[in-house]
Amino acid sequence: MRTKLPVPPPDAARWFARLRRHIGWMLLVKLALLAGLFTLFFSAAHRPDIDAAAISERLQLQGNPP
């Protein structure tokens, strides 16, 4: 015995495709915004140049390291 499955109306697939497309675009926009924020706040341009002399001065170390 086979049972008949209900057939969705023809426009049901249309709204689901629109929803899926909308969610996809929103995810792409969010990813682009996150990438933009990451480059604004964590890019190499915001990092100071640090060398051994600057570190020893900051830590107030004197003389040669052991």
C-alpha cells in the first residue's frame, strides 16, 4: 500500500527559493561587514613597531641579558 504524500502548492517552492536567496545575501553582507571591521581594527597598520631596545626600555631592563 502506498500512501499519497500531500503536494505543496506551486508557489511554495517560489517563496522558499526567495527565502534561501535572501538568507544567502544577508550572510554575504554580514561576512563582508565582519571582514571590513577586522581590517579596520586588526590590520597591520595599527600595530606598533617593536624592537629589543623598545622592549627593554618599556620593562626598564638595564645591561645585557643573562
